[in-house]
Amino acid sequence: MATEPLTRITRLIYAAPALPLAMLGLPLLVILPDFWAGPMHMNLAVVGFVLTSVRIFDVIVDPTIGRLSDLSHSRFGRRKPFMAVAMPVAAVGAIGLFFPPPGAGAAWLFVFYALVTWGWTALSLPYWAWGAELSDEYTERQRITSLREGGTILGILISAIAPVALGITSHVGQAHLLSLLTIGLATPFVFLALVRVRDPLPVRRSPPAGLKPTLQLVASNRPFRRLILAWAVNGLANGLPAALILIVFDQILHMPKASGPLLLVYFTAGVVSVPFWLKLSTRIGKHQTWAAAMAMSGVAFAFVPAILHAPHVLILFGIISIFTGAGLGADFTIPPAIQADVVDVDEAASGEQRAGIYFAAATMAQKAGNALAPGLAFPLLGLVGFSTHGGNNALQDGVLLALYCGIPSALKLAVAVIMRRFPIDRAVQHELRAAIAARA
């Protein structure tokens, strides 16, 4: 494990790939179904089936990539070889996905969506694990993840602004622009990181544990169990508003075009808040800072029903978006730094550095929370007879608001409670590093 602090330029070079990689999220999540169901004339049900089929394999792909990168041991490092191979695979997938030939069918969609999805996984999981291994110091880990995840939020913000700034309104044009921007920026940024940033290799004093002992140790890691629970609950809390925001602005506020500017406020607040959370986590600790941020988000979002019929509702909604967007900044930057400390618990017990499998498990927890959101929200709305075409009664609107802001607010407060007494603080992490050094 590296012990020397990184220079600012090294941290920046490491964090730079996060910005373009985040820019591909919008076309993959929002534009892709409409692109293939619209210009490509594919049945929407077929599109949904193919996309879901690819994501089902994440249950196998994520832990496999995480564990293989943990076991990797080359003269270039552990994480770099995976990223070097995954980058062109993901790029080919993006080109095939958004620049298909006429008449491309379900098989084409499956192959190239699989390439970009699994290529992105093979790139991102080693990338996150790499960041956890660049330093063994409590605060330095927060600096690294703050810069990287601040770049992620900025990339999301740019992906929303760039098409508007360039006057590109069609989904086809937006998909083309963002996929080319992602590849054009990610290629040099990833290459520079691979060349300029160290990828420390652990000293192996015994053969790596098999899959079963590894999973047993991961499952017995109590701080990790608490963190992954918080990650899953928070994923659901973030997924519900994301799935329902357009419906709320259309059916409750009757201002569908206002969602765009308010989302810009939300993500801008996330970017701007990152230095504040970094400073606060240095003073009071990472888990306390995340708990405070989640409590702030939960309380702020709970005010949404009270402002819906107030004068200047958009201004009030913008104020709420500032607070919840700031909470997003904490969501992105703090849990990965806590995850690096959680991995120390495993290393102290096993003598093996396995950040890859831990970040794979955390990713799966977030995906599960996000995936549960529409699976919970839309059937419940259907059960009460809610219609996206209007004419809903007070009960139906109330269920929509409960799912949009009521349940997420309660879940955010639950995350704050879960993390309030998290067992790893600065002192405990220093003790873990001392135990690891003594074992070595």
C-alpha cells in the first residue's frame, strides 16, 4: 500500500477519466431506449427485453471483474491492465450502439450494449479499487475520491448542458455528440492516468484465498455489511425521485419544461458542494459527514409537498434542489472513501488486498437499489389507478408524491441513522493500518 501523499497534479491526472466516463450515462440510461425504438424502428418491448437481459449478467460480471483484478499481478500493476483492455472494448460498444447500420436488429443491440456495459464495468471497477489503494491515509483517501467523484458529477452536468449549448435537440444528435465526446476525452485521460499514476502491487506472502473463503470473509466484515446496507437504501432513495421527476413536473406542477433547469441547479449544487464536504469530513470524520448530509437531504426533500401550491413554486423548488444537490455531492464523494477504510478491515484479517471484490459488491448494492425504484413505484401507481394522461384524484396524486419525496426522505434519514455510529473513524483506521503493518 502506498503511504506517501500524492501530489495535486497526480490526484488530478488520476481523477480526470471520471469526467468523460460519466458523460455516457445520459445516452445509456435516458436516450438509448428511445433511439432504438424510434429511429431504429425496434419494438419497445424487444428493446426493454434486450437491455434487461444484458443487465441480468451483471450479477456474474461485476464480482468476476472485481475478483480477477484483485488476483492480477503484472509488471504494469493490478488495475491498469484491465483498464487498458476495457477502454477500447467500451469504445467499440458505444460506436456500434449509437451508430448502427440500417436494419440492425436485436442481436446487434445485445452485442454492442453488452460490450459497452461490461467494458465500462471492467474499466470502472478496477479504477475505483485503484483509487482506494493509492493511499492508506484516512484524509488523503477522501481527497482522492472527492476529486474523482466531483469530476463524475461535473461530467453528468456537462452531458446535460452540451447538447443544449450546441442547439442539438434530437435524441439521435444528443447520443452521437455525447458518445463521441466520451470517447474523445476518455481515451487521452485514461492513457495519461495509466502512464503517470502508480498502481502499487501488494507483497504476497501466501497464495490468494479461494472464492468461498473470500466471500466468507467479505460477509463477516461487519463495517462492510453496514456500509453496503446504507448504499442499497440510499440507492433506492435516489432512484425513486429519478424515476418519477418528469411525471411530477408534468402531472402535479404542470410545468414539464421546468425539470431541465432545476436538474441543472441540482447537479451544479452537487459539484460546488464537494470542497465543503471534503473540509467537513477532515474535521468531523467521513461517516459523520455523510450522515449529516443525508439528514439534510431528507429534511429538505420533505418540504416538497408544502411548496407545490405556494407562490413562486419554482424558486422554492430551486432552493430545495440546492440542498438535495449538495447532498448528492456527499453521496458521490464520501462512501467510496469509507469503502477504502472498510477494505482495511479485511486486509488486517486476511493479509490480502481485495478492494476489487468490495467495490463490485457495493456497485451491485447501488444497482439493486436503483433497479428496485421503478419496480416499486410504477406497480404501486398502477394499483391506485394513476394515469400519466391526467385526471388523477387526490389519492393518486398523494401516492405519487409519497413515492417521489416522502419515502425517499424517510430513507435518507434511515441512512443517516445507519451511518451515525459507523465503527471506523480516523483513530480506528490508523489502528487497522498499524495492525496491517505489523502483520506484514
